[in-house]
Amino acid sequence: MNRIEVFESRYPFDTERVRAAAIYCSDGRLGEQFDEFLQSYLNLPRYDRLAIPGGAASLASHFVTFRESEGLLEQLRFLIDVHQLEQIVLIAHEGCAFYSDRLKISPLQLESQQQIDMRKALQRVRAISKQVQIRGFFARFTHNGKVRFEPVQL
């Protein structure tokens, strides 16, 4: 029989909200880099996470993501209202398998489609709340194995 052990986090619970959310791809290989970027560079120590395959692709009105889109919009409405969000950060990343496998986007068109999708996602979020500030970033892999975050003009 396996023994179930209890784990207690070393981090205390902080009741203060940062009033920010991030929508990004659920690719676990980028989790630490996304956290570092959001927490250290954008100064969002605690943010609401919406990590789903393809990130903002689900908000870009692709036919095959209709169900995901409706679910994500409902979650955003909730967070904007209840958590009083003031800022949403969208992050896309280079070589996203959601685009190539699920959306069947050519590798030659992938990055330009991701930027188009971010702009469409911006419009969908604006339809929910005109007060929320939205920023977009593209995570690119560098030759030395690092991840660089570049702003995307929305």
C-alpha cells in the first residue's frame, strides 16, 4: 500500500490580487520561462493563469476551436468581473504544435498566423471589457537555448 503524504508549501498565501491574467500555451516546457517573464520582467508576482493548448488561438475564431473559444471567453468574463482584472497578457511561442497539428497551419505561415490570432483575441477580449489593458508577446527560441520575449503590436 502506498502511503499518501501531506505537502505544505513554503510560500504563504497572499490575499492581495494583482488584477492581471495571462493567456498562454500550456506547453510545459515553457512554464518556467513564462513565469519568469511575467513575474520578473512585467512585475506580476501573482497572476491568473489561463494555460491552454495554443493560447490565444482559441480566441481567434478558428472553426475547430469554437468550443474552446466559448469556454475561454466565459472564464475571462468571470475573471474580469470577480477578480477585477485590469491587465491581460497574451503570449504565443515559436513552433507551437497546436497550430501545426490542430489548425494545420504551414510552418512558413505559423508566426504570421499567431500574430493575426493575437489581434483577433484582442478584439474578442475588448468586446467583453474595454477597460482591460491587453499586451501581446512572442516567445522565440534563441541559438543558445534561451527564450526571448518580443512585444507584438496589437
